[in-house]
Amino acid sequence: MSDIDPGVLARVKGLFAKAEATDNAFEAEAYSAKAAELMDKYRIDAALLAPDDVPTFGQTMYPMHRHKYLRASLKLLVVVATHYGAVVVTPSTGNSKLPRLVGTKADLEMTVLMFESLMRQRDHACLAEDVPAWTNTATFRNSFCYGYASRINHRLRELREHQRAAYVGNTKALAVLDRAAVAKKWLEDEVGKAIGAANRNKARVDPVAALIGDHAARNADLGQTRVGNETTGPRAIRG
């Protein structure tokens, strides 16, 4: 059973389904933008209405082997999980094909929904890029994905700072924005283990492809209006 309000969850899933079904890029962006907007608003609204109880955390496994470019994809998963108050844990052996997600049930569901939406957008943008003759295809696409994850991280961090400014003095709203740190502390206390690190072996990165991936992430639909001076992208960031 989902911890997200059934009506909200049904609307979000329905919007993502429409985004996947349409061949019109502008329609897909509009559908996924609305889904993301609903999720961000729901987290804050739910916190403001809830009693002052300690969040209930849990764990679930996420099958990363379904996605290409594992390490770059794992980086994007960490970025999205942090935004939604969750923590990604990988074994100390470095096997990151089946990481654990730790967080509240609603936060974990939102993490997976947003991550898979961004993965679809990333893969579509990546495949649309012609691989230059001077670089290896796998290196190019892997580098693109690293650049994409880095830019999404920048945009989501920017969004959280904007939200913090908007909710200054509201302890419940600010607690939602900092819930990933609480989830990490819970995991360390309950399991008695430090957060595992992903495999640190460095993959070969093509700087040109990474910059192209960065640019594509600027255009990724996060469902918010832009803050600050950045003006690129079909949609922008809103707090």
C-alpha cells in the first residue's frame, strides 16, 4: 500500500503514462512537468498537515541492472534520492547493480517515479546525439550521462535552496528538505553500519560528451519555473 495519497499517486502515474504514450515532445514535457509539480507540492503539503511525529523509515532494493551506464545512472539516482529525502546505499564490495534505497515510503516512491522519468528523458536525449568520429561510442554516451547527472544535481540543489528561502521559519517544511540527512542517521543507528560507498573506480570520461550531457540536463523537465538568472530550457525551476 502506498503512503502517497491514492488520488495524487493516480494522477502522477497517469501523467507519466501519457508522457510515455505521446510522440509529441511538447506534450510529453507538459505531462511530466505536471507530474513533477504535483510530487514536489505534495511533500511539503503532507508535512504541514501531519502531526509532529518522527518519520518512519524503511528500505527497498532498486534493480539498477535494468539501466545502461551503471555508474552514471547510479549518480543520477543519488541526486534524485537526496532531493526527495532518501539515501542510496551500495555494498562495500562496490556492486552497485542492486542498491538499497532508505527513506519514508512516500519519499522512496517519489524518488523512483522522478528517477525513471529523468532516465527516459536522458536516454532519449543521449540517443539523439550523433557520436563524433573522434571518440568511442560507449565512452561518449557514458560521459554524456555523467554530465547530465551533474547538471540535474545543480538544478535540484538550486531548487532546495530556493525552497529553504521560501519556508524560512517553517520547521516542518525545512525538515522535509533535510530528511535525507535524518534517513542516513536512522540507517547508521538502526543497522549499525556506515553508509556504503559506490565503486570508486574511475570510468573513462569524454569531456565534450559530458558537456553535451550537461546541456541536455539544463533542458530536462523537472516541472518547475526557473529561479535565478539561468534562462535555458523548456521548463524551469520553481520552489
